[in-house]
Amino acid sequence: MEALLDIRPEVAAALAEGRPVVALESTLIAHGLPYPRNLETAKRAAACVRAAGAVPATVGVAGGRLTLGLDGVEIERFARSKTVVKVSRRDLAAVTVAGGDGATTVAATMIAAHLAGIGIVTTGGIGGVHMGGEASLDMSADLAELARTPVAVVCAGAKAILDLPRTLEVLETQGVPVVGYATSELPAFYCRSSGLPLEARVDTPEAAARLLRAHRTLAPGCGLLIVNPPSEEMALASEEMEAWIAQSIAAAEAAGIGGKRLTPFLLERIAELSGGRSLEANLTLIEANAELAGRIAAAEADLDKQA
């Protein structure tokens, strides 16, 4: 295990001392955002976790080792390289044995976090059921991972390009709690509301930490999703977003793009159609989620001290 898993000294020390740690996924660095915005966002997200009172642990496969706490040189390599592969659960063993670099999805980051003893992961948005997924069965491995890995994920919901009602239905079927942070509706990534009601809500990091603690006791072996809507200032209008998504999906179908290439293509196309507004909203919500994850991790660490 030690040969394949590399927990960097700052992260290891924080875990040993019972200090709060938040894991950050790295696909947004290598595949989700253009250079140099990807590098800037990775640094700012880590800084947000730190400012909230927790230690950031950016996760990725570096030189064949699943690493928690990528350093600045590695993060810049991920940001600039065109050869860093996208790594989910199914890819972890192959990429590590091959000795290469891999950017971890939410699913793979959850696995790394759980192996290291980290309870919270932050990202922009999770994957979900793709449009037409009821026929193609195309859905993200993030959903299955949430059902079997006991790690909380803080995000702005599932990416807006997905089938949100079916994504929420799959999570419900798998027994994954979806908890709104200061909202009673599922956010739609760039948009504050999807029209889909949620069963649970918290309004403070302390309340989120207590709910997490209860969930880990009463429903062991299952993850939890905390959804944080974008700010009113940066959120985009649902009508505009729906039009851009439809145009982007049509372009992807015309070009025969699918599989791992689909999400990056759609996000890039939407950024073009929105004149960069979707990209700015994406960057802002990534930072907001990182800050919230740090605050929840810190609140949970305080609960440990009080126990």
C-alpha cells in the first residue's frame, strides 16, 4: 500500500494531530479548465480551504503514486500537460502500475481520501446521468462511488449539462443523502435552482458537521453530498443556460464526441457561447465550495475536541 499511496508530510501531520483536512480533485486542473486559469483556480481553491481553517490536500496520481497533497511543481505540470490522463476508480491500478500521471475525478479522489482517513472532498460539480442516459446507460462513476465510499462531497450539485432529475433519482435509489446548504432545492451548477426539491437542509457549517457525524454513525459505508448554490451575483439565468446546453449537445453529437471527451467539450463550448460567463461562474463556485468544505471540516474537528 505505501508504495502506491503517498500522503505528503503536511497532510500526514495534520491527520496525525486531528486537524481538519479537505481533499481537492485534480481533473479540473488537467481537463476541466484552460491554462492558466486552471492553475490559478487550483491555487485559489487550496487557499480558500486554508483560510477556512483546514489543510488542503490536492489529489492526483504523480509518477505512479496516488498522492494526497500535490506540490506546486506537480500542480503546474498537471495544468500545462496534455498527456495527464483522467483517472476514475477503474483507472487507478492501471495508471499507478504504468508509473504515469493522472488527474483524479471525484470518484477517485473519494477513494484516496478514504484510504488516507480524510472525510471531506470538494469540487465544482459532480458527474451524473447524461442526457439520454436512460437509453445509453451513460452515467458518471461518481454516483456509484458516493453510494459505497463514506466521504462527504461539497459541490454545486451535478454539472448543468447532465440530466439532473435522473441524477437525483439515482442518488436517492442508492441511499445517498443530498443536503442543501442554505437551500431547499438542488442547485444546477451555474444556476441557483433546478426546481428539484431536497429532503434535507443545513444552514451553518456546524449543523453540517453534526449531520455528517450522525450519517457516519447511522449509515456507515455510504457517502453524502452537500450542495452549495452559486452566489446570486455570479449565477446564470436558467433559460440562457438551457439554450447553451442544447446547442453544445447538438455540436457534440454532430462531431461524434462522447465518453471522457464529452464533458470537457460541452463545458468549453458553453464557455464560448456564454462569452466566458460560465467559466467565471465555474471558477467562483469552485472557490466557494472549497471555503465551505474547509469550514465544515474545521467544525467537525471542533466536535472531536468536545467529545
